[in-house]
Amino acid sequence: MRLLAVDSSPFGMFDYFRQHQDEVLNWLGYHAWLSAVPVVVGLLVALPLGWLAHRYRWAYPPLVTAAGLLYTIPSIALFVSIPSIIGTQILDPINVAVALTVYTVALLVRVVADGLGAVSADVAQAATAMGLTRRQRLLKVELPLAVPVIAAGVRVAVVANVSLVAVAGTIGVPNLGQLFTTGFQLSVGSPYYPPITLGIVLCVLLALAFDLFVVGATWLATPWRRAVSGS
Amino acid sequence: MVSAPVSGRKGGRGLVIRFESVSKKYPDGTVAVDRLDLVAPSGAITVLVGPSGCGKTTSLRMINRMIEPTDGRIWLDDRDTATVPTHQLRRGIGYVIQHAGLFPHRTVLDNITTVPELLGHDRKRARRRALELMERVGLPPHFAKRYPAQLSGGQQQRVGVARALAADPPVMLMDEPFSAVDPVVRAQLQNEFLNLQGELGKTIVFVTHDIDEAIKLGDQVAVLQVGGRLAQLAPPAELLSEPADTFVAGFVGRDRGYRALGFAGAGRLPVRQEQVIALGAASGEARDAAEGGWVLVTDAAQRPQGWLRAEADADPPPSTPAEPVTEAQLNLGGTLASENATLREALDAALSSPSGRGVIVDDSGRLLGTVTASEVLARIEQQRAAGERSTQGGES
Amino acid sequence: MIQWLNDPGNWTAPGGILDQLRAHLQYSIIALVIAVALALPVGLLIGHTGRGRWLVTVANAMRALPVVGLLILLYVMLAPHIHGKGDTVYLLPTEIVLVLLAIPPILAGTVSGVENVAPDVRDAAAAMGMRGSQVVRRVELPNALPLVFSGLRSATLQVIATATVAAYLGLGGLGRFVYDGQASQNYAERNAGAVLVALLAVAADLVLALAQRYTVSRGVSGRFPRGRTSEAADGPGGGDLRGEGGGAADGPPVTAETPPSPHTA
Ligand SMILES: Nc1ncnc2c1ncn2[C@@H]1O[C@H](COP(=O)(O)OP(=O)(O)O)[C@@H](O)[C@H]1O
Ligand SMILES: [Mg+2]
């Protein structure tokens, strides 16, 4: 039987957390994992695809259009269709991870392509004139200068993922979204806020933590920008 | 009351713009314009020139109150601009800026008809007039349906001028309108602008940082000094010959003496007859007619075509005496000066000619004769002496 | 699933596909109309005056909120106070969330659209004697339209997606098939619901892309007929022509300052 916090107001969430600590921390772990892994995998896939769209003019329209199309599909539709495509169980968290990876790729392909393309023609030409090969130019000039653009895209992706993972909670995938469904089920008759507010607070904190992490990593990866803003 | 060194054009259709002790102090304390007194006469081009940051743009934009003066008044004829509602004031003042500032979402024609539309003028008439204006500023009619992004910088600037003129405002303000285009196009735009102004007679205040442009376009030139002080207001020739102080002298530049020749007519230069041969004549003839190793070649209508080297060690090597002279053999280096050219043009023709003899032609381009640099210099000396005598005479 | 979709009874029955499609469209359109009515004028005002930018920051920060949580929170809060008939008890909280969700992209798109209008273009407009409202309507809005549309399109996608999730509460719409199918282990129905929602989202985006094509001036979108470009490129500004875009590849390039909008549901 479930222990319920006595206080059903939004502030009962602290009691609720103490009483359900193990379960909630377990969900939080799942949630963090499901939000972060797709971003890492998605970025690794999007980098070569985005480079392709940037390098070959003919590849840009089909790649970016396909990405845009994938991105239009509502998440719940992806969550329930992916099992029949890759043959997993409906409640397998892998489905969520795959769906979110698809979104991340869809979002980042265009970001990477535009970011690589944003290096000014002057800089690109100077690099060529200095004798850099195409490969060197990509690795030493274009990619580093595209980092801020790509980082902005990654921030959007990771914050969005935190919200999307919770959507998967409504069809029963274990994560912080279950706090919302629990709250919904316990609110028959009169409102029972603690799990709902706890879920919202934890989701926001998680999104904030990921966002700060990406900002920090970008800061470390772009020393030349620090020199400018520091002066 | 301030007096203008240049009187307005007779029949000029513009208003007089009068700055009365106008100052502008920005909120951060920068004094951009300091007690400026200035009259821009009706129908004339007044150029504001000076180094970057001297307050040219600020002065200009106070006229249409895009910037409000902190002190003083600006009058359009006998109306204090501060008493006119801004939108009404601005609809009567044409305004042209550096990159034209065309509306990207409107076609060329729609850009030009913007102010007539705001004034509620008849649409059909406004469009007809816009097409007329396009022709006047040198844009073919099929450009009417294009968008600004489909035009080159020079073409955009022409649309900008047409747009400013669309409601036939008596006053035009121009802020470095030609400085973003390349020198060839700039010279072309300047010449066309002068022609246009010759027909329209607007009161124009023109801002530039380029002293050459100021001298070329201005009926009067106001040199501003950083801090927004008026250093000198004078017609261009006077600015060059009598700079008011060391700042103006420095700004006008080191080669101002040479530039001043651009304002002195050469008068009747003592041209010398030149032995010429016709294009296609036998090369042998050239060697006989040559003087100092060079002979001038003309076409059938006596129009100079270029100089031919007529020495034994010439390069390209001389053809056999019977072979005809071809265009490929000609040196095209020298500039031509017309018979009523300025001393500057005449001197340049002599200095640029490979033979050292400057070619003078009449209005239809037919050869009149040649002059040497020393002959032009002699004329300069002569005019200087005459000028000195007359100023001394004036003083005594 | 194909079988389920091919059964005409599933389309025309009360609570069938046609009914739910109509309901889904209705919820979405109501929310979008309200969001545009609020965000567009406010965005134009912020962009025009340069004041109140913090509103954009606040709106953007709201994107970190989990939509499902918000939806359920509002439902739980409001349900005891709503005694209307039918769906009202679900509809009101859902519409509030949908509007809240649609505002940030539209607001941010409008503000950056106006801010992206070249300063000399606005300057010229004012110097020609346009009043403030004329500058907004005649110059700033037409030039901001591509970004307004990209905000509206991303808002539309989020609204359609979130309206699907609202079926969890008990609201109608295409999400019904997803959740009912899931609950009753009727996977054909569930998958059909997912496909229908995806198709609706793509179709809505297509309609807006077409609307964008017909309302944005060619001078702004850069869609010029071939062979009518400037012959004499004699300075900067010449030859700055973009080719034809198409479908989802539309829209301004992504930069560090303007990343794409996120999915939230
Ligand atoms: N909005 C402003 N706020 C503060 N200072 C300004 C502003 N606009 C111009 N200034 C300053 O006023 C001076 C004159 O500027 P401006 O009229 O633009 O010069 P110019 O057009 O001759 O280059 C400069 O020192 C400039 O920095
Ligand atoms: Mg200036």
C-alpha cells in the first residue's frame, strides 16, 4: 500500500519525496539517462550528416527537408510506432531513446550544416591561402568556429528532451513522467499536488543542470571566445 | 543674422534652410554640434564636409528632426521646424542615405511611390511620375517590378534618389549617398546628380567626408571640425585658394594647389599645329612626319586616335614603309583636353602624353593642336601674376 | 493497422476518426488564434520599441517546463471548479497550456523578425514621414514575416503534439486512439492514431508553408524568377540572390543567437 504525504498542497512535495525517495530517484536516473544519451548519439550522427549537407550543395535540400519532416511528427506518435519498426516491446525505454535520437538528429543536421556554413568566406579563403587542406580546414577552422552554433542547438535539444521523456511517462515508460500520472490518478475527487509539483520541479532542475553542463562545456571548448568577452 | 556666401539660384524652387545657433549635446555628454550658424540657400547645393565624427550627420538629421537639437532653431524659409509635426515636416523633405535604405519587401516602383502614398496622392499619377523619375535617374523602365535585392549598389542608390524626389520636395538631405559604391560608378552618379540638380533646382544639403566630392558638387562647402564647430563656409574655389585656418588648410589637402587648377579656365591656349597622319596611311609617311620620335594619328574626321612611335628601334618594330598603320600599333596613353578645358585638364593632357605634347580638341572631338607642359605652366604663371595685380589693386 | 484505417466505420462512427480529427483541429486552431492575437502585437511592440525584451526571456525559459506536468497540474487545479457539460473540464486546462506553449515561439520569432530589419530601412521609413504605427505595419511586419511564420509553424507543431497528449486526461482528438488503443491493447488502433497525428502535423506545416509563400514578399524571401537578376553588379548589394528553398528546408539559417525551436510534446 502506498504511503501518502499528509499535506496535499503543492508544498507536500518534500514529504512526498522523503516517503518515495528510492522510487523517485530511480525515475530521476532513468529520466536523466533517457534525456542525455539521445543527445550524445544524435550529435555523433548529425555531425557527419550536417557536414555532408554543408559540403555538397545537392545534399542540403533533401537532408534538411527530411530532417524537418521527421521533426514535425509529434513525440507520442513516434513513441508508439517505433516498437513496430524496430521490434521492441512497447514499454521498453529503448523506444524513447531511439525516438529522441531521431529528434536530436533531425534538429541538429540543419544546425551543423548552417554552423559550418557560417564561417565567413574571408576566413575560409584565408585558411585555403595558408595551405590548409580541406580536411584541415574543416577540423581547424570550420568546426571550431561552428561550435557556438552547434552548442546552441544542443542546448535546445537537451532541454526539449527532458520534457519529451515525461510524455513517454503517460504511456507507462518509467521516468519522472510517472509522478504526473500518479498525481493525476490520486486527484480523483480533490486535488493531490505533491507528486505533480515534485515532478515539475525535478524536470526543471534536470533541464537546468543539462543546460548549464552544455554551456560550461562550450565555454571550455571555445577559449578564443573567452578572450574576446573577457577584454 | 547669418549671411550666405552664395546667393540662391535665380528661380530656385527650394526653400532656404537656416541654422540659428544650433547645438546638439547627446545624453552621454558628447557635443556633436556646437552653436552652428549656417544658411543653405534656395536652389543650391550646400556640402557639409569634415573628418569622421565631426557632426555632419547630426547636423543633417536635425533638419528633418530625426535628431532634435538641444539648443537653437532651424528655419525652413520662415517656418521654425520645431513648430511643425515631425511626420508632416519629413514628408516634405527628401532624404537619401548611404546604402539607400530601400524597403526590401517592395518593388522599385512601390519604393518610389512611398511618400506620395503617405500623402494620399492619386495612385495612378504617382506611378506615372515614378516611371518618369526612374528614367531621369537612369533606370530602365523594366526595373520597376524588381526588388532591391535584384539591384546593384549603384542601381539601389539611383532608386534612393528617385524615391526622395517622388513627392517633389523642395528640400533634399543626402548623407554620404555615393560613398558605398566603387569610384567609377560614384563619378557617374555624381555627374548625373549635378545634371539632375541643374534641372530641378532643389535646396540640397549634402554630407560627405570626401573633400574631392565636396569640391565637385558643392555650390558652397561648409567645413566642420570635430566638436561640431563650423571652420569655414565658402564656395569651393575660395576654400582651396584661401583656407580660413590651418585645420581647413590641412583638411583640404597637400595638392590643393593642383586641385585649384580645376577651377581656372585655360583660356585661349597657344596651340601649335601638329603634323598628323591618317589611320591606314603607309608607315613610311609616319617616319617623315614624326617629331621627337612620335606622330599623332587621326581618323578621317580629324579625330585623334593615338600616338605612333616612329623611330628605328621602336617597339613594336616598325613595319616596312609600304605597310599601313594599324590601330594595334598606337599608344593610347594621353588624355584629351577640350578647347575650353580647365588648366588642370590641359596640364594633365600634356603630362600624360607619350610625346609630351597634350592634345587639344574641339567640342566635336576634332584636333585643334597640341600644347606642352611648359606652355601650360607659363599660362598658369601669367594668370597668377594677373590675379596678384588685381587683388593688390583691390586693396590699395 | 491498415485494416483498421480501411474500415469506414472507424471513420464515420460517433467518436470516429472524422469526429476526432475535427476536435483536434478545433482545439489547435482556437489555441493558435489566441496565441497569435496575444504574441504578435506584443512582439511587434517589443521589437519596435526595443523595450520589454525580458518578456521574451521569460517566455523562452518557460520551455524548460514539462508539458505533461503542466497539463496535469492545471487540470487538477481547475477540475473542481468547472461544472460545465461535456469536455469543458478537460478543454479549459488544455487550451490554457496550448496557448502558453504557442506564445514563446511566436513571440520570439516576431521580436527577432522586427529586430532583424536593417536599421537603415527603419530609419528611412521614419525619415520619409511615417508615423510609428505606419512603420510597424508597412515596413517592420512585412519584413519580419519569415521569422513570424517560422515561429507560428513551430508553435503549430507543438500545439498539435500537445493536444494529442491531452487525450490522456480524457479530452477528444486523435490522441484518443493512441491512449484507448494502448489501454485496450488494440495496437492497430493505437498505431493508426499515431500515423494520423503525424499526417495531421505534416499537413498543417505544409498549409502554413504555402501561406508563407503567398504572404511573404519575394523581395524578402529572395524567390526571384531565374534570368531576371541584375545584369550589372557594380557594387555591394548586387548578386545577393538566394535560390529556391522548399518544404521544411524553408526558413532563415540557424545561428548561435537563433537556434531552432524545441519540441516539447
Ligand atoms: N546617438 C548618439 N549618442 C552619443 N553620441 C553620438 C550619437 N550619435 C553620434 N554621436 C557622436 O557625435 C559625434 C558626431 O557624430 P556624427 O554626426 O555621426 O558625425 P559624422 O557624421 O560627421 O561622422 C561623434 O563623436 C559621435 O560619436
Ligand atoms: Mg556620418
